[in-house]
Amino acid sequence: MFKTLKEDVRAFMARDPAARSTLEIVLCYPGYHALMFYRMTHWIWNAGWRLPARFLAHIAKVLTGIEIHPGATIGRRFVIDHGTGVVIGETSDIGDDVTLYQGVTLGGIAPSVDSVSQIGQKRHPTLCDGAIIGSGAAVLGPITIGEGAKVGANSVVTKSVDACMTAVGIPARVVMPKDKSKSKDFVAYGTAVDGPDPLLQTIEELRRQVTKLSGRLEELEGGKKSSSNGKASASGKGRKKAC
């Protein structure tokens, strides 16, 4: 466990430019404090002492402002930056090198409304290695955020996100990156998106089609008017000759 905590410290140093020393992280970072409590309570939880684990997790929440259920599974080099208001539910499964920012909720949604039948069900998200969840985002239900995927700040995600994609908005939609070679790079808050928005692309394509159809309709109407004028002229000439 101590080896894992050392790795966690190095991860904070690597991802937070404000961190100046290991001692500063150990003494001043609530995200790291919450993680230390989690490592301990998770061990107690797995040992079968569920109530003591929940009680210590509650103390950790009071002290740090971060709520991590001891039943959650969290991998190595996990970073909670700033941290206040983070909630991680019981069946959350978090991989290695994952980063969460303040106000993130990994919430549970189950098909059944009966709380008893939900016991033992997978209700919370799975975050694969390298995922980044921006501040204020809510990731809800037993969905998967793929490896290297990002969720933008204040987004609400209820559907799985593929690896290396970015989800933004309420409800969240996936935005394709232009340069896929950089899609796994670390991006603070998961908000940097340089690719086209598929929704806007669809709207723009519909606008182009409507403009094209309008132009074609005007051409057809213009052709009908010319034909009508031609017939009217021919009819007038015929009447003159008859006279």
C-alpha cells in the first residue's frame, strides 16, 4: 500500500504544476488525503469489516470534502485535483492514471427502483486507464469511459464514451479530435477540443441541402414561368393572324 501511495504522490507532482514538493502534497492536498483514507478503508472493506470502513470513509469526507465509498475499486497513480465535492460511488471501477477534478460525481443508476434488488449490481461507471473527468461533470450509471477518453467540465454523461474521445455538454455528446495521435495526451479539465462538433456538422449539412433544394425549386419555377409566357405569346400571334 505504501508503494502505491508513493506512486500517487509522483502522479500529483506530474499533473499539478502548482505542486512544488512531495511534502507539500502530503500536508496540503485534500485529494491525496482522501486517497490515503480510501486505500485504508478499501482494505478494511475487503477484509469484511464493512461498518468500520464506512465510518472511516465518513470521517474522511468530513475532513477532505471528498466522498469515496470504500467498496469502489481505484487503480494506481490516481489524482483528484482540488477535490472538493467529488463523489465516487460504491461500484465505481477506476483504472490507472485517471484524473478527476473538483465537483465530479460518479453516480449510480440501476434499472430497478427497489433498493434491495440493487445490492450487488453494477450501478456506477467504469473509468479506463488515463481517463480525465473535468470539474463539475456527472458520469452516471454502469457505463464505460474508454481509455484516454475525456469528459469536459460540467458535462452530464449517461452513455459510454469510446477510447480517446471527448464528451461535452448536457446531455454529453462525443466530439471527434482532429489529431488522433494527440488524443491520449493529458489535458487539464478535459475541455480542450479542436475537432468539429458532429451536431453542428449535421446542422450545417442540412442547411446546405435546404439551400440547394431552394435554388433548384426557384429554377423549376422560373422555367415554368418562361414556358407559360411563351405559350401566351404564341396564342396572341395566332389570334392576330386570324383577324
